[in-house]
Amino acid sequence: MNTDIENLFKDKVIGHPAGLFVIFFTEMWERFSFYGMKILLVLFLTAPYLSDNPGWEWSRENALALIGTYSSLLYLTPIIGGWLADKITGYKWAVIIGCFIMMLGHAFMVFETTWSLYVGLALLVIGTGFFKPNMTSMISEMYKGKESKKDGAYTIYYMGVNAGAFFGMMLCGYLASNLGWSYGFGLAGIFMLGGLVQFWLAKDLFGQIGERPSKIHEVELPQNINEESPKEHIRDDDGEKLNPFTMFDKVLIVLSALGGLLYLFNDPLSKIEGINLLPFSIGDMEGSNVTILAALFMFLFLIISRISRYSRIVRDRIIAVSIFGIFTVFFFAAFEQSLGSMTLFARDYTDRVLTGSSGMIFKIIDTILTIVPLGIISWVLYMLFKKTYSKIAASNIVLGLTFVFLWIVVFYKVFNEFSKDTTEVDPTWFGILNSFFIITLAPLFSKWWESKYNPSVAMKYGIGLVLLGLGFGILVFGTLGIEQGAKTASVSMIFLILAYLFHTMGELCISPVGLSYLSKLVPGRMIGFMFGIWYLAIAIGNKAAGSMGGMIDKITAEYSLSTFFLIFTLVPAAIGIISMILNPVLKKLMHGVR
């Protein structure tokens, strides 16, 4: 294996092995297709039948119920996919399998039928399970013995993640709005196919890296598109009593998982199709709510009972991780409104029509935002081509052709916009702001974390949650003039842009923190279990985001749109303040881990 690593480091691009950039572009196309499709989903499902671009005219509640379940499952299947890669397929083949399944999922989405939608989403969930955890695991394996370069490698990798999300939301959204939904879904599938073929043809470049299952799994799972890799931490567990899972523990795991899955599937099925998997009630409580509460109770009992069996220091640290996990649920329940209720707000309540000089200024800025990043990435492609053409010529040719096609789509967008007298900003355009702000602000936050003013983890969580709340507070202020029950309005775009700015700053305070501290705080032998719990926390947050976002019509009808956003202002801000207040307590629980 060391020979394969040394061979990879012989052909360098920007100081890193060329194999890193094969992974970079594979991840870029996967994120392109993933986020390009996801931002279209809520708009497609809720678009009116009788319109220039007809959708399915689902209620917002039903659409967000489905999207919440879908988003939640995307964070659960990687737990299984990572385990299968460790035990059976290896990282490399897991990535290829995941790419292929996701490509099929995008292909089904093109047909715009009910059965193809459900099949497509199911395939995307399964494919993501194989793909998501194993790309970063390959990077970890590539840099064994070269840990000093790993931070730089992950920085480059996450630039690819953000670039894919940026262009996917921009271009898939543009084609869907201007040509039709099938064109947007189809574009996502085309680039997923490009990523699959490119990685397949370049797989021999990695030698045996990622080929065979590792006996010892280094967990390097990313929690979302902007998160840094967990730092390695050496633990001394000598003398610590082992805490194996008892049969009762395993029963609780199975029952709580079954209850959670039943709730996830029953919520959209009962609302959309009228199929109730849990047709019972206890008192005034429906079977679905009874089931999820019972599952949560069993899960909490499992966690508490296991924590109580550890020594004091380990127990305290796991308690700290659990508290941060609860904060994470609240963060994602609000933050994930970006691809749900905030996208609906962009379409239905935002003034997106620009004329005269304002329209021309937007066109110029939008063109610069599109052309400059694509030019930089194309230069990286050229450097990779120079270094590896003799080794992976076919892969580079496929990659080059996908870029040629990407440039064609970009030029179509630019020329089409400049030919119009009036500019109407696509609602999907606002989705790119998160990736843009991440790329521009991440270096500043990185310098802050490296300075003497670096706050503790509890303070970072507190600051991040308060910033998230402030972003929604801006939307509260912007929607004060909207009447109760209004379905449309014309709020200035500046409010939505500022909201995304504050949300991104909040994300930068929290995203790099969670898994990094988890890897430091828990014993090495139970890190896989705790990573699973962490993914579960994010999954719960995503489902909560869909459920809460689905209440937009009901709250707007009974109160106002400002009240809807006020909930997302007050709750995260309150949890953030609690995190700051608990800072001394959490520091003690962490027992010196920084």
C-alpha cells in the first residue's frame, strides 16, 4: 500500500497527488447532480398545473413532508454504506456502485411520473449511502504517513464539493426554469454519468488504495458539504473497562430504528397517498406520533444506560457530545429551510424582476460569478491533464468532454440572459449563495480559529445558532408588510441575500466543529457508534426541517409569514444562548479536550 501512495505522490498538481483531483472532479459532478436535483424538487412538486412550466401542484406541506423524509434518509444510508465498504466492497468500488445507482436515480426523475419520482428518490438515497462516506475514506487512505498534507487535501476536496453544488443549483435551476423540468433533471443525470465514467476509467491510478476492505476503519465521514475532516486524536484507553452491547441494547437499537423508519415513511405516505402504515391511536395521539415518541424514548434509554456504564471522564465527555448533538438537531431543523421554505419564499414572495441598469448590473455580476470559478476549475483540469494523460488518457478525455458540455450550457445561459430586455432572477439562483459565501468567508473564519481569540466549542455553537437566528430575523423584518394568508408578495431580494449570508456564517461556526470534537471526545472503540448517532441527529434535524417548513401555509393563514420566520429566529437564538451559558459546564465535561 505504501508503494501505491508513493506512486500517487509522484504526479503532483498544485502540490498534491493527481489522484486527489480525480476524486475532486468525481465529487464535483456528484454534488452538481445532487444539489441541482434537490433544489428543483420543491419547486417542481409545488408548481401549478396551469403555468408556462407546469408542475404537480402539491401542497407545500405534502412536498416538504416528502423532501424531509428524503433528506433524512440521505444521512442514514451512509452509515450502512460505510459498513459495507469496510466489510465487502472496499472504498473504490463503493464509490463506483454509488455513482451508478445515483445515475439511474437521476434518469428516472426525467420522466416526471409518480412511480418514477419515488423510484428515482429511492435510488438516490441508496446511491448516496454507498458514495458519501467512502470518498473521504479514500483520501484518508491516500495520505497515510503524510498527515501534514491532509488538511490541505480536504480543503481542495471541499472546494470541489462547493463548486459542484454552486454550478448544479445554478445551471440545473436555469434550464428547468427556461426550458422545462426534465431538462434540469436530465442535466443532473448527464454530469452524474460523466463523474461515474471518469472515475471508472481512472480507478487503476489508485492501485490497491480503496480496493480491499480495511480491517481498521478510519471514520472520516463529512456531515455536509462544507465540513472539515475530523482531526486525528490519539487516545489512551488502557485500563478503561470495555462496554460491549448487551442483547437488550441490540433489541433497543432494532426497535428504535424500526420505529424511526416507520415514522419517516408513514409521514409522506399518509399525507400524499392516504396510506397509513400506523392506523391506530392512543387517546388523542395518532399512531405515527406514538411510534416516533416510543422510538425516541427507547433510543434515549439506550444512550443513558450505556453512558452510565463508563468511567467518570469518558462518561462526562460522551454527555458533552450528546448535548452538542441536541444543538445540532436544532441547527439543521432551521438551516435546512434553505432548500425548502426559503426556496418557496424566493419563488412566491420575492421580487425577482430587474429592469434597466439594475438588470444589467445583475447580468454582469452573475456572469462574473459563473465564468471566473469555471475558468479556475478548467485550469485545474488542464494541469491534471498534463500530469496524467499518459496514465489515464481515457478518463481525462471524458472529463474534458464534460467540461466542454458545461461551458456550452454556461454560454447558453449567459447569451440567453443578455438577449432579454427584462431580467427575472430564477428562484434557484439564491441557492448558490451558500456555496459562494462559504468559499469567500472560510479563509477568514479559519484565521479566526487559529488566532488567540479562538472561542471554545460551546461558544462556537452559540455564535453559529445566534447568527442563524439573525438570518431569519432579517426575513421577519422583510415580510412585516405581507398580509395574513398571502400566497404571493414582492419582497426585495436583499433580505434573502442577507439571510443566506448570516446562515453561512452560522454554518462556518458549527459545521467544522461537530465531528472534529466527537473524534476527540469519545473512546476510539466506540467512535463508529457515535458517528452513527451524530448522523442520526442530522437526519432528525432534516426531517424536522421538512415538517416545520411544511407548516408555512397553516401559520401564514392563521398568523402571518413573519410569524413563520419568527419561530426560526427565536428557537435557534435561544438554543445558542443556552449553549453560551453552558460553556463552563461543557468545558468541565470535556476534561481538557480543546
